[in-house]
Amino acid sequence: MLNYAYCSDKYQYTMGKSFYDSGMKDHHAVFNLFYRKAPENNNWAVVSGTDEVIQMVENLGNMDPAFFEKFLPGEEYAEFRGYLSAMKFTGTVYAMREGEIAFPNQPIIIVEGPLIEAQVLETPMLCIMNHQMAVATKASRVCRATNRPVSEFGSRRAHGPWAATYGAKAAVIAGCASTSNILTGAMFDYGSTGTMAHSFVTAFGSSVEGEHRAFDTYIKTHRNEGIILLIDTYDTLKCGILNAMKAFRENGIDDSYAPGYGVRLDSGDLAYLSSECRHILDENGFRNCKIFATNSLDEYLITDLERQGACIDSYGVGDAIATSKANPCFGNVYKLVEINGEAVLKRSEDKIKLINPGCQITYRIMVEDPSKGEIFKVDVTCLRGDGLSRKIEAGETFTVCDEYDRYKSKTFEAGEYKALTMQHKVIENGKRCAPVHTLMEKKEYYNNTLMHFSPSERRLINPHYYKVDISDDLYNLKMGIINRIVTEIKEFKK
């Protein structure tokens, strides 16, 4: 397998050469990975990929100098190539947990360490996080469109085996009940699910009797397993559902069959066909027979099917999740926010590209609501150790102000809130220090986190936007740097 710590852009290494030659390579740097705007007018995004980031960081420096000669040729790079071949990451990484819900501009990953070591992590880190967070956020949307189980089965549409495998992992974290990908199931000890394709049915000949033999054979070879028969190869209502019931009866499959059984619809008017199939099945005593639906589904089609009263028990979603089809490019960025203790930022003509400088930490504030239980009320990002951070850590009364309207504020009294730290140390001195969580634990963490947000913040269309602020000290630092730069630019023009 390729060492994906080097799935990078060359400019990471041309900059690195300058840092190396100029004596800047060991300057202490802090980089933040964050996103500016969630896709599809989401209220938030789901974090996935940090475990793969940890693995990637630990793999840095395991390449022979000959590898670097392929893209840094020439005698002038010889010393630098030798340095790179032995360069391991020696710093510290903080990250949000997989399954966390993150809001714009919050640091999802914070990297602290020697400048050159932190700089070369940018591209592979973004590659991992942008892919998995795109898939996880889309899976969350699809799964929130229904209370019924959703299975991910988009591997054949994914952008390569790596994307299929880790995309399925991200989808499961963000709500999917299962995945069809066997490699994901094996790697993460989660299992995988699958039924049959149309080719299985046509393998018994293109005839109504061939369809019956296909169903009969499948049942006989999968006894004591869950059994789902694909019934739309020829005609769903005129032969498919009838052959399925016939095969069930002949093999003693009925409502007492403990592993469970059902039929799958993959084409046509799913609302109409599912309702008709439900009526036929119930009329013939197959009341526990489940109806599984596929066919280019997404959260909008599922919402509409539910509105129409479709009799569907479970959905299978492929490319909409596996490729995050409606918004395939997630917007995480990786920006330098501090160098040798000095806060820095990027100022742009585009207001949205203005970043928060300095070494940061985010707190999520939870309060007890008499009718709703424990709910999240606000996220606030502070400079590590600033005045607001110290108050929150000590459980004191504090006030947060809206970043864009400083007259809007909210006060939380001592003893009436809990504060959760969002970024946790995952790498120290270049080595993993975070606990290992199973895929099921990550999924449970996401589900538990989601339930602490209000229903209006979880809805798909026109969600209520959760309150996200920054501390006064961070605000003042940012505005102070901007004002100084603006003054320098004006004087420079003179």
C-alpha cells in the first residue's frame, strides 16, 4: 500500500526547502483545520477521518531518500532529501472525536509543532478529512429524513477503493444502519449486509419460472439467515411478488422465521409499488415481510416517499452518500494561526475567508431544560487560557457576545451549565495518545450528540442556526491584527 502521508502537493515541499535553508524549519507553528460553510445549507457537519489522520501523521518519515529524488531532483536538494527521509512528526495534535458535530470556523484539528513538520501534513490531512466529512455529513442528512434504517451500498460509485472503504465507515458513523462493503465491515469489525442483484435472477433464465427458481435457490442456500428477494426483474406486481410468496411458502418461510425476511424494490413508482406489495403480502399472511427500497434515493426522495405514505421498512442509498453527490467537495482548510508565539491570520478580499488567529480551544455549553433534559445552548471558541476560557474551566458565571453583533449576549450562571471541551489531545511528541474507539462507539457518540440539539436545529430544510461565538479576547486579537494590517497597507500605498 502507498504511504498516504505523502499524498501531498509539491508546494508543501518547495516551501519546506525554504524553511530548511533559511533556518525556519524548527519555528513553533500552530495550524488549524476547519471549514467555513457547511454543504447544502446544513446547520453543521459530522466529523470523520481523525483516526486515519493519526495513522497518516505517524507514517511520516518512513520513505527512502530515493523516493524524494523523484520530485526533488538535483544535487541542490540532496541534503534536504536526506532530512526528509528521516523527518518524523514530533509535535502535538488536538482533534474533535469522530462522530462529533462541528460548526463553521471551529478548529476540528489543531497541529502544533516545528513549522516544516506541520506544513507538510496539510494536503494529506485535508484529503482524508474532506472526503470523510463530505460523506458523513451527507449520510447524516439522508438518515435524518426517516426514522427507518438506511443501508449504505455505494462502493461501486465511490471514487476508488480507498474512498469506498472509508466512505462506508463515515456513513455508518453518521447514521447508516449498515454497509454493503465487506472490507469496511472486516476492518472495523462491524459486519456487512447484502442480498442479490438482477443478474442472480436472470442467471436462471429470462422467464417467470426462472425467477421462481432463483428465489427458491436463494432461500435454500441461505437458510437461517435474513432473506431479501429482489422482485422487480420482470414485473413487480404481476410476477415478482407472487413468485416471492410462492418461494417463501414452499420453503416454510413465514412470520415465525426468526432471522427475518423481505422483498426489495429497485425501480418504478416506489410509493405505489410498496403500498400494493404491502397489501398483497398482508392479505396472504406475510405481515412480517419487510419491504426494502433502493433506486437512486437521497434525503429529498425519501422525504417525499414518506409524505406519500410509502410502505417501506428500510432504504438502501448508494451514490448520493458514497460520493456526497449533491455537494462532493467539502470545504475544510488548513491555516497557520500562530508562529513562534505570535498570532497570525489570512486577510482576504472575501469576508468569509477571514480566519481566527491564535492557539484556540472550543467549549460546548450544556444546560438542563425542564422539559427537554440536557441540551446544548452555545459553542464558544477561545484563545487557550484567555479570560473566558479560565472562567468556563472554573465553572464561573460568564457572558458570550455575538461576533457580528456585539450588543447581543447571553449569560450563563455558575452552577447552571456544563462545559464540554471539543478538541482532545490525540498525538503527543509525535505518538498517538488518544484512546481507540470502535466503529459502534463512534456511531453511538454521534447519535448521543445529535439528540442534545433541538429538533429545529436537526431539521433538513431551513434549520434553526445554533449559536456559535468566539471569546472577547479572540475577537479583540483578530480585530487588532486586521486594523494593524489595514493601517500598514494604507501607509505602504503612500
